[in-house]
Amino acid sequence: MTAPDLPELEAVERIIELGAGWLESRVASEVSLAGGKTYPVYVITMGNPSPDVPAVGYFGGVHGLERIGAEVVIAYLHNLVMRLQWDSTLHRQLDTVRLVFMPIVNPGGMALGTRANPNGIDLMRNAPVDALEPVPFLVGGQRISAGLPWYRGTQGRAMEIENQAVCDVVAKELLTRNFSLSVDCHSGFGVKDRVWFPYAHKRAPIAHLAEMQALKNIFVQSNSHHRYVIEPQSLQYLAHGDLWDHLYLQACAQSQRIFLPLTLEMGSWLWVKKNPRQLFSRHGMFNPLIEHRQQRVLRQHQLLLDFLSRAACGHQLWLPMSETRAQQHAQALQDWY
């Protein structure tokens, strides 16, 4: 069986051509399938490369079945490249921020139509972080078999090359700065769109809980009609091997720097509820299949992705100061814990 071409990968390559002169691209790694087909994992950057400015990372396609996550990131990247042709305000904004894109982290899994990568490993259960409390059976990560979902991989082995590529990009582009954000776009959880932050491996609050509360506050104040549920992932379930827990813990080793990783979980059950026939399609359980619904999803999440770039630019205006940090922390504990 010949491995298929990926329209999402072709879209990324077209954007790279359109954005020549405004962005830089490189191949972070290459993923091969059994038949010899190879797919690149692209990293695309734009904006000010100076380590003195903040940065935002946009990630998608970590789970191959959840194509809509990659499509949301690609749509935002395309929006930026088109605006660069005429939007002088965007040019000025990019002087003060670094934007980093990995739209398709798991092209092999996407080509195969699987959640896992071609080795059968779930990239969001593959990091060397173990939950401190019991996790849901299978869903929380398992080492029983690659034939079952949510497989973590063999104990003691290095992370998969896709995860290593993400870690290298985050370490180089985000964790070297005094302030950075990231968002990893997924689908497949419930009927509401959720924005999660660490931890997934324990129920304790993160070190930067006050900063996360402040970020939530400015988003809610600026977007009063939003429909996101913003919460720590641990309110829903715990999991082994969470990649963003792993990277956040690395960031915390540099106490003077702030890294706030977010995960967008689009509520795919809502799409199934509106179109029950999608239940008979594995692809349909995680993605909107009707064109107008897909277009609506792509539009509605651009607001969040654009907000994060603006929030990074103005982080010094909203991050809690020493005199307000305790209040923000207390409010967050009341809201989430």
C-alpha cells in the first residue's frame, strides 16, 4: 500500500513559498513509513529572533487522527502570511515577538490515520514523567502493548523522534527567553472547547499559577462572549508521560523565566452530536466532516491564537507584580482547586 500524500503538508509547503522573505523554515526531523515514504516535520519561524523578546509556539498534529488541530494552526499561519502583504501593524508587532510553528508534529500518524505515530506510540504519553496518583485505565497511558491505544513506549527508551524535535524547538526558541507561551491544538474531548494547562501528572498547582490566572483574566475581559473552559488538565484526568508537563518542569529549572504551555482541546463530541453519522467514521469522531462546520471551527479559534501573540507582546503590562501575585494565586486556588 502506497502511503498517501498529505493535503495539510502540501498546505504548509505552499505557505512557506508564499511567505518567503518573511519567515524561515527548516525540517526538524523526518518520519519514515514501512513502504519507504518519508514525511518532513517542519519548523517555521517569523518575527524578531532576538532572545530579548517574548515568543509563542504553535503546535498541531501531535495525534494523527486529529487533523483539525493541524488545520487550525495552518489556518492561523496562512492568515499571518497573507496579512504581511499589507498589514503594517502586524509588521510592527513582529518586531516585538517571535512566533514558532510546528503545524504537523506527527505526519506519519496523520498519513496512517492513527492517533499514535508509525511506531504505535502516543506522543502525548511518551515523555519521561510518571503520574503521582492512579490514572484512568489505558487512557492515562499504558505500557501493555502498541496494539492498544495510549501506548507509552518501552520503559527507559528515549522519546520518539517527533517528541525530541518538539523538545529541541521548545528548548531553543522558547525556554531561552524570559517569557514564552505555547498552545498545542487537539480535538476529541467532550462537547466544550477547553484550554488546559499543567499539570497532567499530579493535582498540585503549578508554580506559575498566578501568571496563568492573570492570562485567563485578560482573555476573559477582552473576549466576554468566549466559550472556552480554561482549567488545569488534572481537573479532568491524570496521565503518564505528558509532553507539556515534561517541558514545563524543564522550564521551572530556570526560575527567572516564565513558560506557560497551553493545550486547546476542541470538543469533537459536539460535531458528532450535530452529525451522528460521523460515529461510523474513525476520522469523523475527531474532526468536523461537513465543510461549513469545519470552516466555522477554523475561524473561531483564530481569535485565541492571535490573542496569545498579542498577550506575549504585552506581557509586562499584565503579569502580576509582587504586590498582586498573592491575590492572583489565591483567586486561582479558589477557581480551580
